[in-house]
Amino acid sequence: METTKRFYIRPMDRFVHPDLKDVSLAAALHALADPVRLEIIARLVANPCLNSGASCPGNTPKSTLSNHFNVLRAAGLIETTAEGRERMNRLRRADFDARFPGLLDSVLANKP
């Protein structure tokens, strides 16, 4: 009897990046309120493009980090692209500052 191997080809990840005019101040503040997300943003300020592993603090579980990245994307703070098996994150600093002038600087200046 002949055995046929079947391979599942996973479709490319598609990340939703909202237009910042559709992002509310409440969504932006919610995204910046969590210490883990704020640390991710601080790391992206220091290095504008990081893979998901390098932009994450400590031993945070992968599922938790996935949620944090989704919140940051939904608030228009980051843009994520797939490069092979890596997920690269870039801070949308200019766009975010244009929508909410001074907010990111103020929050980062008061980061514990």
C-alpha cells in the first residue's frame, strides 16, 4: 500500500494596521497603560525595528505577547510585517505623533 504524505501550507499572516484617524484616544491610552506594552514601545523607540522576541520583556508567555502586539497594532502604535518565520515590529512614531501630538513622549517620560 502506498502512503501519501500531505503537507499543509500555511497562508501568509495578514496583519491589520488601522488608519490612525480611526483610532480613539481611549484606545491609544489603553495600549500605553500596560507595563509590558509600554516596555515594548520603549524598546522600539530605542531600536526602530525589532523582531517579536527582541522587543519583548522577560519570560512573558507567547500567547500573552501575541495579545499585547494585537493591542499595540489596533491602537496604531506598531506595524508588523512577516519576514520568513520572523515577525518584525516597527514603531509608527511619526503617524502616531501626528494623530496624538506629545502623547507618546509624555507617557514615556513618566514611565516607571
